[in-house]
Amino acid sequence: MKLERSTPALIGFVIAGALSLWLQYVIVPYSTPYWGLFDNFLDLDVYRAGAQVVLDGGDLYDAKLLGQMDFTYAPFSMALFVPFALMSATTAHAVWTIGIFVALYFVIVLGFRSLGHDVTWRLRVIAASLVAASALLEPVRSTIWFGQINVFLMLLIVADLIRPEGSRLRGLGAGLAAGIKLTPMLFVVYFAAVRQWKTVVGVIGGFVGSVLVGFIVLPAASWKFWTDTVFDSDRVSSPQTVGNQSIRGGIANVYSTDHPSTVIWIASAVVVLALVMTAAVLAHRRGQELLALSLVGMASCTVSPVSWGHHWVWFVPLLVVAVHHLIDGAGRWRRGLIGALTVLGVLATAAWRTHLAYPIWYANRSVEEAYLTGLFFKHDLDVIGWFAVQPYNVLLVVVATATIGLCLRPSASTDPPVTAVGDRR
């Protein structure tokens, strides 16, 4: 059954999308003050406040934004944030939110196209339905709720790197994304592993170019960031924080310490990174570039000192890969395994609600009650406590291991290999 030509698939996805909108209301009603899906925008307001400091000639990395928040991105990010500082808060919130949904839509469409699907009107409707469904995942819901940037960076990287090897300026977009947030530089390791040296040069060139632009436009802020601020990971948050879904955060939360062992962290990160890179390289050799990019994107989250749930938006293109294989490209045995992993992934990343009917301090303010979302807020439950501490890292290891197993099987792929948009071998 071809996804983009199937009326039953279209109807099923539309129903799933509509159901997702209702479930979003069930999790937290849209009209709930502060906790409703469109009623926070803390991170976007921090971005705007940082941009205003720059416009006013202040010190970006010494300023306390919104009373106590620090600015953590590189100076080059001002190219994106300054225009939003020039808007009213209401306009900025609306434009940013619409932008997130549009970016998700394009990530999904580009993902399906890279897997060999024709972009028909049916596929576009299915993609819109998946946007609604993906908003039920904690990384995406939190991205919308906080007004986070990660979906935009993911789109820039996917649109850049899903193109065929040798495409003009391939890697530049990923490098520019790394110039805003360092973690995309991990794609250099992946493309070196698959010996795509032109793309390696493109990523490094984009990154270096972003740094140079920062020094030209904001020399003092750039000097401070690249010689001091960039090395202070605790500036983002204490590592022992519920929701820190990096390996370092896992160690800090498991051992209840704000000073996790650097040796254990680095050793664990090296092991996980080796596993994920092996899986990504094997996926690449099987022509599954979107899967490889998704694995590397998730790996960039796990090796970072601090990775909040909303950094893990790479589950969205991974969902596209799963849908493709479940409907179009898998034998019975593989389809069963991929289906089981998809169910596990959705359950692990869903925006599970934890309601606290008492005042707490949360995200820069005191609230009378809390509607916390994410499985990691349920780490006190006896049955799933060990898993809920770091569900995203566990899921990454499981997906990487399954990818290696499937790719090493002689009949690992029944599809013609697809390497990039519009390029089928």
C-alpha cells in the first residue's frame, strides 16, 4: 500500500489527528491559565529579552533576563531573535507558534519525500495529521508551550542534510544551526564516519562563518561567549533536575547529586555515542538517511551536559521513518518489531500529566498548582521509576540496537535504498 495514494490511510490519519487535538485538551485544557498549550512562552520571552539587551547596548551574558534567567545561546542567534524583539509579545507569540507548526509540517513532508513518497495532496493531509499527533509527544508539546527553538534548528538541519551527497553547500545549514546551539556539530563526526568530506567541510564552514558574523556584529559578546560562557554548562541549570534527559542528567538524578562524576559521564557518553554512530552508519549504508540523521540528532541530545525534554524533537522524523516502514516497506517480522518499538516510543515520550494541587516554584515563577508533562515526572512510581528517570536515553539505546540488528540481517531492507530527496538508486 502506497501511503500517498491510499484513501484508507488518509482517513485513518485524519481521525488520529482529530483525536490528538481532543487528547491535548484532556491532558491540559487549552484554556488553563499558564499551563494551557498556548499560555506560557517563557523561553521565547527570554530570547526576546536577550535581543532587547543587545538592541539597548547591554551585556548579553551578564544580564538577568525576566528577573533571573540567563541567555545561553551563541551571539549569532540574535539574527533570529532580534526581529521578534521588535514585535509586541502577542504578535511574537503567535508568529513563533505558527512557525513551529509549519516547521513540523515541513520536517514531516521532507522526511516522507526522502523515503521515496510523492508529495500528493493526500500526503500533505497525512503530514498535517501527524503534526497534530506529534504535539502529544512531550518534546513537541513542551517546545510549543515554552516557545522553544529546537524545531526550527531541526528543520534547518533536515532540509540541508537530507539532500543528495554532493549537493551544493550541503552542510552549511547544519553548521549555521551549530552556530546557534553547539550540539549539531556532532553531525561532523557522522559525516566523517561515512566519508562524506565535502559535507564535513560544509558543516565546519557554516559554523565558522556564524562565529565570524557574531564577532563582526557583537565582538564583545562573542569574545565573552566563546572564551567563557560556552564552558559553563551549569549556567543552563543544575544537572540534577527532573527532565534533564542527557546522560549527565541521568547520572545526577540516579545518584542524587549536583556534581556527577565527569569520568562516568564521559565514559558512558563514549559508549552510547559509539553504539548510535554504528547504527547511523549502518542505516546510511542501507540507504536510510533519515533514520541515520534522526539517530545522530538524538545522540546530540544525550551527550550534551543538559538536554531538556523539548530538545528531543528528533523523535518526529523518527516517527516518519516508523510510519513509512509500517505501511510501505517492511516484512511481517520487521513490521511487528517496528510496530512494538513505535508503541514503546510513543508511550515513553507522550506528554503524561502529573497534577500537583499545591503551590510550587516552577520555571521562574510561583504557581498555585502545576500540570507537569512528561514521563520523567513520574519517576517516583515503583513500577516504572527506574525507566522514568531517563526514558529518552533508554529509548535511544533500544532504537540504535534494533537498527543495528535489522541492518545486519541479510534481508534487512525490502525497499529500494533511498539516500536523499529525489535520489533513488
